[in-house]
Amino acid sequence: MTRTLLVLAVMIGVAPAAWADDAAGDAQHGAKLFAADGCYQCHGYVGQGSIRTGPALAPAVIPMSAFTAQLRKPMDKMPAYTEVVLSAGDIADIYAYLKSLPKPPNPADVALLQN
């Protein structure tokens, strides 16, 4: 888990221009795969993550190449998703789903959170 957090911290520091290797995908199909293949169990239904189960995947999505590499040969306790389980198209769809998720609202703009 520590190694994954270190890698993600390094990736977050990468300039957004370096994240331009997005692949086109079907976000609706990706949402179905995200649930059907169990991604939500560790990363939450909207990729919010948890300190105990898995890192956040959205709204700041890592580059597609790093995303695919982590799925194929995971660093920590995550199971590997081989081509038999997820095709390259399926990965692109899941990636598109994660990229489609909106950023959460600014807490300062949520009336319920104000004094």
C-alpha cells in the first residue's frame, strides 16, 4: 500500500499536459464494468477510494498508460486484470467512466456545511 501511495503521489505531481494519453471509451459501459468487475469494492462506486481498501481513482485520473499498467500488473494487493478478464477496450471504457465523474463541490459552496 505504501508503494502505491508513493507512486500515486508522484503521478499527481505530474503536469496535466503529460496526462494527454487518454483513450476514447464508452463511459456508460465503463460504469457497468466498474461495478461488475468489483472495482467499487475497494475504490468506491465513484472512485473516491478509501485509506483502508484502495486509493481514489477519480476525479484526478492517472494517465491511461499508468492505469493500464496497474490493472495488468498491480503493485500491491489488487488482483491482476489480464486480457482474459478486461480487454483493452474495457479498460478504455472504465477509464472514460472515471474521467467523466464530476469533481465534488467546494465545501464553501455547500449550505449545509456552513455555520
